[in-house]
Amino acid sequence: MEKGYLSLVLHAHLPYVRHPEKEDIMEEEWLYEAITETYIPLINIFDDLLADNIDFRLTLSISPPLLSMLADPLLQKRYLKHLNNLIELTEKEMVRTKDQPKFHKMAQKYAYLFKEARHVFAEKYNRNLVKAFKKFQDAGCLEIITSSATHAFLPFFDIYPEAINAQIKIAQDIYYKHFGKKSPGIWLPECGYQPGHDKFLANQGINYFFTDTHGILHADTRPKYGVYAPIYTDSGVAAFGRDLESSKQVWSAQEGYPGDYDYREFYRDIGYDLDYDYIEPYIHQSGIRKHTGIKYHRITGETDYKEPYNPQWATHKADLHANDFISNRQKQVEYLTNKMDRKPIIVAPYDAELFGHWWYEGIEWLDLLIRKIACDQDSIDLITPSQYLNEYKTNQVTTPSYSSWGHKGYGEVWLESNNDWIYRHLHWATEKMIEIANQYPNASGLKYEALNQLARELLLAQSSDWPFIMKTGTMVEYAGKRVKTHITRFKSLYQEIQEENINHNLLEKIKNYDNIFPDIDYHIYRSDNISSELQKELI
């Protein structure tokens, strides 16, 4: 009989990147890499677990931008082309490495993995991976939840309740479109919680969300069980807090498992290592080198010299680390059992893309972990937040504090000297969107389409990905361009609507570029969508 529970939560999200106007956009490959290295491998282990009758429970949040991209025919077509290109490269690699046995085995493995990915994507699931994940949800082993519409850092839009409401309502709508029911929970982007936002969640039928550890520990009343049981807000929505110990063991490259010297080195890739003439057909058409996903070295140590990767050593370490993770959770549960009047829940949330993409062995580790929990011990069970709330319906009522899981725990990542310039534009556009939605309660025809596109441009500009990229210093030019592009399109459309001079051809062109949320209705930004009772509570 289990003494406590482990809730593994994987947050799958990528910014909405879709450029029908041009092929070979490097940023589109963020999606292709994640599909090949994370999403399809996850689907494969879930399929294998079901085939082996292994009982498991996981939670997976899939953000609306990612849902939209996974279901987009253009991106599906381009991904298949990307995959075929990789398969061609691995065939060349098997020839090139035939006299290098330590590399040749990995070349063969990559050739198999890419061909398997093509089979799973194109044949087994007919290019629609959303249906694959839905299958696991329908089987009862995966609880899929949503995030906000474009992964906006919601606390920074707190003065605009209409904008918060739109982000949550649109997310719930697109979730329903794909999964046929309402999302039971939500991953607040960056775990960014502002007191009062739970009321918007309750209004959309969302039962729970997650905060970082200090969001719970700094609640307005001291939580009796710390982060090892959920708390209820006044609106009746449950908040689950992240367990620091289990999180750091997995996500930290310095202190956690991914930094083990026997694991594969992420930054040594043949896209950078091999002769230019050889690799040229497989890098960017401009000649810029890039990651191919084919990597032959292990981390080795804190040195530029990297030794060949040994899959057997890596598998051994993944097995040891799965055992270690379980052992530590058992110790936690054993201790907590004597302090609580209920079974504790250890909430361990991670970015899904950590597994397979950043930490190559993470998929194998996760598979081993699930199997060992199911077969090798009986003190902890995997559980979803909904299951825990069903088992323990009565919980302490208190309000979490403003918090995030970003550096230093609050909002500095998304608002500092490298990105602060965007907010005067975002707030201006948000105000204008609310104003114009109130101004035109009954728009129709071309004006209705233009107002809907206005909402899309605002939502895309609000993504937390753009300030995050500016902060981290990677692909800064692209992130800045995306904010400027959406705001510029917003300003142009806004002016055309107000002047009753909408350029139909230009509108159709923009709709083709930024086609997320095809069923959006600009009325979501009307102030009368916020009830007077909710308005009072938010003041």
C-alpha cells in the first residue's frame, strides 16, 4: 500500500513560429527538433508502457501555440521534409563512419531513430501527434492540461482583466476543440501567479494550477503541509507547489542528473564539427551552421575535449539515476507520513523538452522510472492532480503569493533592461484592443474579420517567449522582430478599422501569416465579459 504520491508534470510549450512566406526559417526548427527528440519519443514510451500493461499516471500540459503548430498542415509537411533530410544525412554518416566503430554504432542508431520517427509521425498517427496524446488521455494514463493562449506572463497584464480573461478563455476553447472537453487544470506560463487570477480560472471551469515553492510557502496564511498537499484559493481553485528537491535533481545541469559525464554532450554536433562542403546541404541555406541532432560525444567533463559517447554507459547511469530518484522520494514520503494526516503528494514539474532534446537520456530515464515505480516498490504511486483532489476533497484555504519559477522567483526574467522596451507597446495595444472591442459590439463582414485579426496580433505579441529570449541573449534579433511585427500589424489594422478603410488583400495576407486561433471572436475583449462581481473582487 502506497504511503504517498509522486505527480510528474511535463510542460510542453514552444512559441508560435510559422512562416508560410519563406522556407528554411531556422526558428521553425525549434518545433521539428522537439517533435523528433521529445514528443515522438514520449509517445513511443507511452505506447510501450500500455503494451506492457504498466499502469502509470502523468500530467502533460500542451500550450495552445504548440497545439496549433502540431495540428498545422503546412508545418506537418515541412517537418516531414526536415525528417527526410536527416535520414539522408544519416545514410551518408553510416558510410563516412564505417571505419570509426565508436561513431558508426551511433550513426546506425540515429538512422533507425529518424526512420522510426517518420513511421510514427507519417504512418502510425497520420501526421497528427495531438491525436496520439489524446489517445493516452482517453486511456486514463495521461492528464492533458492547457496553458494560457500565447503563454503570456499574466502578472504583467494584471491591470487589464479583459486581457487575462481572453488568455484563459481562448486557451480553454482551443483545448476543447482538440480534446472534446474542458481542461481540468492549467500551467500558468512560467508558473506566474498573481493573487486574484485564480478567479479567471474558476470562471473557465479550471480546477487547479501550479506555483513555484515559495508561491505556496509565502501564502497569506502559513500552509499546514507546505508544498506536500494542495491549498484552495477563495475561488475554489487548487494550487499545487513545486517540490524543490525532486526538481533540482532532474533539471539542474550542474547538480542534477543531466550533467553526468557519461551522458551525451548537447553542444557537440556534426553540424558544427564536420567539413563545410560535406555538411552544407544539411545546414541553413545561407550557410549558417546549425544543430542537426547527430551528436557523437559524451559530456566527459568540464573540458573542451570530449570523448566518444558510449550508449551502454549512459543507459547504466540512467538506471542508477532512476533508482536514486525513487529512493529519495521514498525517504521524503517516509518522513512526511509521520507529519501529516493524509498521504503527501510530491509535485515534480519540468519542461517537457528537457527530456530527449536537452537531456538525451531523459526519455530513457523517465521510462525506467515509471516501470520501477510500477514494478519494484510499493511505497509511492504516480498520481495526477485531479486524482489527488478527488481523494482529498478538503484542503486548507489560503492565497498563494505573487511568484514565478524564473530566476529569483518573480518577474525579473521577463522585465529587465534587455526587454523592458516592449511593455509600453504591449500595454498600449492591449488598451486599444479593449477600447475597440467595446466600441464595435456588432461588427460584421470585413470589419469583424479585421477585429479578429487584431486580437491575434495582440495575443502573439504578448507571448512571454520574446522577453525571455531577449533576456537570455539567444536569437534576440528574431524575438525583437516578432514583437515589432505584431505591434506594427496591430497599429496598421487598428487605424484601418477606425478609418473604415480596411485593405482586404493585406488583411488576407496577414491572416495567412498569423493564422493561430481560427475560431477567435474579438468580443472576448469586451469589458462586459468581466462580471461586475469579478471586477469588484479584482480591485
